Amino acid sequence: MHPRRGWVQFLKILTCGGLVFLVIRKLQFQPCSADTNFFRSYPKFTGDSRVPPDVTIVTAFFNLGNFVKGVDQTFGPTLYMEWATVYKHLRNPLVVYTDSDQFVRLFTDIRKHLMNITRIIRIEKKQLWAFDHLDKVRDIYSDPNYPKYQPNTVVPEYPCVQNAKYSCVEKAIESDFFHTKYYMWVDVGYFRLITSRKRDFRLTLPPNFDEKKIAINKVARYSLDEQPEDIFKNMYVWVGGGILIAEKGVFRRFVTEYRKAVGHYLDLRLSNSDQQVLFAMYSKAEVHLRPTVQLQPYSTHWYGECWFYLGYICYREM
């Protein structure tokens, strides 16, 4: 290649890279990872604060004690209680399910100024269909040849807790305490990165929301041709389970189909977190399940593994 042409190509690449960087800076985005927010600054709520939100938030905490997650991270009630303090500032109707007296006291305290839009429900694990499968999961994990990933395929109660979020959303919609049109599941630790921010906020519907689908966070660009067994045993993640949003009738139908999928995979001796169930049930290789409710995956298109992207594009500070 002629030296002059080489320099021209180099300058083009440098210019394109610079433009991308400026766009990202302008939009106030920063790279996504497990420990960063997507936004450098936070969007403001511009609506009428006197109008009640039409989105009920559902969250839950079920005590599994301390457990290892990933390589060497320890998770437990103390950490989740710290993360949960964010809900003091949430201005949406909130329904909380828990089997922990500590969490009942925590939410009663942090939501005391918002009890008119708060329901805290003490519930035992055995009251949720997700825990009906515990013995099956325990039997699968007792197989020494089944792949071991902490805690997903090591702690039998862990996948049951992950599936319990769908049980809780189902119960919240049946009770319909606040008569809202939309429901949003949010993990109790989802907004862990802003515990020190202490700003009142609302969660709104995401841009271009399709009322016939489940809005969910896309995490990785896996092919949907993956086999369900590979998804479970290699712990592939396509969409995250930390936040899901839907119109309440759509959400109820989705939970029914999700519950069927859980039973189907357990019959095949496959267990992992809800994220593997979601990937497998929507994979092209899955021929036995025919979900009628489709997913609406949200992703940044800029970076991979943005676990918190959907939540932060719904986040509006008061």
C-alpha cells in the first residue's frame, strides 16, 4: 500500500473514532459493565407530579442466608438491605414481598412517608409456586456431572427465588392494589449503584414501548439458534431478569407461559436461573413451547453487557 493512502485511511479511522467519542460524550453515555451506570447524568421528570404514576413496581426479597456468587463475591441479607434503601426515594406505587422480618421493618421505615402507595406483604416461600419445584431442583443438582456455577446450579433454592419474581408479579396483579395499567418487576438490588444519590425518582415506561410485549434488558448478542440444553448447562445469558415491564394483562399471560416453561425444562432435568429459562423458551431450537407473548429487548447498541440499561432509561428524578 502507498504510504500516502495508508495515512489517509488512518486519519479516516481516527476521525470516525473521534466522532463516536464525541457523540457518546454528548449523549452523556459511558461504557456499561456490572459496576457502572449507563448515564453520566440523570434524566429529570418533566411530567405533572400531581398525576399518579400508572406503573406499579413489584420487588421481593427471600432470605437464603449468605451465598457465593460468581467467583468469590459473597451476597447476603446485609448487602441486600443496603441496596434496598433506594426504594425510600421511589415515587411509584410499590408492592414488596418478603419472608424476612428484617425487610418488613426496613421497608416499613423507609416508606413510612409513602405508605398510601406501598404494600409490604410477609409471605412464606412455600406459598409461591416457584418453590413447588425445590425437590426437583435439588435432585438435579445432586448429580455430580451437572455443571456447577455459584449459586445458580449449586444452591437449589436460588433458581426457585429467581422464579419467585414471576409468582410475586402474578400475585400483585391479582390483588391490583393501586389499579395501574402497567406493572414493572425490579430486583431489590437493581439500583444498587445509586444508593448514595438520595434523590426522589419515578420509573416510567421506556421509549417506544410495545404494549403487547414484555420490555426486558438485552445483555448479550447470542444467537437464538442455541440449544436449550447448552443454554442451561453453559449458563448463557441473552436477556437479564433484573427488570421486566408490561401491561398487566400481557404480564399475566406471560407468567403463565413462563411457568409452563419452568416445568418443561425441569422435566428435562435442566435448571438454572430465570435468565436461562427466558433464553431457552424463546430460542429457535425450542419446538415444544410456543410463547404467545413476545419479548421487547432493549439494548444500547453501543456496548455489551449493559445489565442496567433499561432501568436507567425508565429512571426520572423528581
